[in-house]
Amino acid sequence: MSSESSGNVTSAGRLLKRKVLLALTLSSLIPLLVLAYVVHQYVHPGPDPAQARFYALQALILFTVLGMIGGAYIIWDLGRAFARMAEFLSKEPKLAEIGSRSDEVGTLMKSFTNMLGTVEQQAIDINTFAMRLDAAYRELEATNAKLKETSFKDEVTGLYNRRFFSLRLEEEISRFRRFNHPVSVVVLDLDGFKTVNDEFGHAVGDETLRDIGQILMKHSRGINVVSRYGGDEFAVLLVETSKTGARLYADRIRQVVATFPFSHGKTVTASFGVSSLPDDEAATSEALFRAADEALYGAKRAGKNQVMGAGPAEKVGLT
């Protein structure tokens, strides 16, 4: 509330106080004075003549009656003012109409209206601030989600990166220990990819990597994790898949890659390594991946463009 409104409220309050005091004075104090006069003149009479006392008494009674009537009127006016205020508040009238009054009721109600308007504006401001804060929080959550997703994605292919693959592999190893559900890892490396980079440049090489990523995504289930592990090496986590199913998956990818029409016109092949639980002995996620990686290099040494499983010599390919 402004200082001017506060001054108006103070003035109105003081005016009401003066009215109350005046009413009490007129209706209570003057009768007491009459009583004192009567006691003084008649109970303890003085030397004044009787006629003078009579006229003085008549005059005092007259003014006392007038004072009592005036006090009664002021009290009645105050009661009427407060009754109107209560009636206005109970009927929820338009505050603007009350504020247009020039008496103390109008002043008080106008100040009350100003205060109510200030409170309503503050409530609106708080609500607006809360909405902005909620929007900012949602935007922050979305940004964090994007940052988290970006931190798990490979920039070139858009596949998951090595970090995310390692986290998910650890989770699936834990699931295998609790429920004995099979889990398999397929690692593939492109054969002679360095030649593509050297002959056509890294831009064409990146396009080739993206093509491989699309092939893997197209032939994988949604619950599987397809990632670019590094360079031209890719890793696929096959959930709820036995070693036999993983070898079939790897050989299907091998055939698609070998016949895919890359933009540079050259044939690109890939070698694969497969490991699985419970078929292979691996106490940790690192051991399971290392088994698939060693099988991959076994396939490279055996002539490339083939699938080899971890453990005893076992290969599929060259068809």
C-alpha cells in the first residue's frame, strides 16, 4: 500500500475515534455533570437565591437533553456506517462504488481495495514466476537428457559408443547371474577399411561407417545394443540370445555387408567374433568381450570375411 493510502486510512481511523469519544462525552459525561450539580445545589445548598438555582437547573437540563440527543445521533450514525460496511462486504459489492464515497467508510474501503489489488498483483507475479521456474526446470531436464544421450552416442554413425556398450554389457551380465538368461556379444571389424580411407578420403570412409551402422540397426532387435566400439570396429550386445543365435545373426550381417552397394563402388567385407554366456567361460563383462575380440582376430588370421566363435575353433563364412 502507498504512503498516501496509509495516510488516508490513518485519518479515517482518527475521525472515527473522535466521533466515538464525542458520543461518549455527550451521552455520558454531561449527565454526570447534571448529577453533580443537583447534588451540590440541593444536597449541599449554597447561599444562592432559589430563583437563580431554578433557572440554572432548567438551562442545564436543556443542554443535557440536547447533548444526549446529539450523542445518541452520533452513535446511531456510527452504527449505521458499520452496518452498511458489513452489508457491502456480505453482498460482495463493487469495490469501486464503495471507494467513491467521501466519508471515512469510503476511505477505508478504498484503501482496502488498493491493498487487495496489490495482493492480487503479487499473487499473479508469484504464479508467473512459478510458471517460468517450472518451464526453466523442464528445459534443464530436456537439456540434461540431450547431453546424456549425446555423451552415449558416436558422432559419426549416431550409434551408441563404447561407454554405453560397456555399461549395458555389465547390466546384462548381472541379469545373467540372477536369472541365468543367455547373453551374447558380437564384435566385427571391417576388412581393408584403411584402403577405402586412403583411396577416397575420410569423408567417404565416414559414409561407409554410417552404412555399416544402418545395416546393423536394420537387422537388429530394439532390445539389442548396437555400438561403434572404435575406428572401424563395431560391437553388438544381443540380449536373450544364445551363442547359436548370435552366430546366425553375425553370418547374416556378414553376407549383407559383403553384397552391399557402397557409394565408392568397392566391395567391403567384415570379420566377426562371437562369445556368449553360459556357453563360454567369462567371470566379468571384460572377459566376455575379450573372448569375442580374440575370436574376431582368429577370424582375421583365418582369412577374413568369416564368423568365429570363442572357445574351440569354430567358424562360419566364406560363402
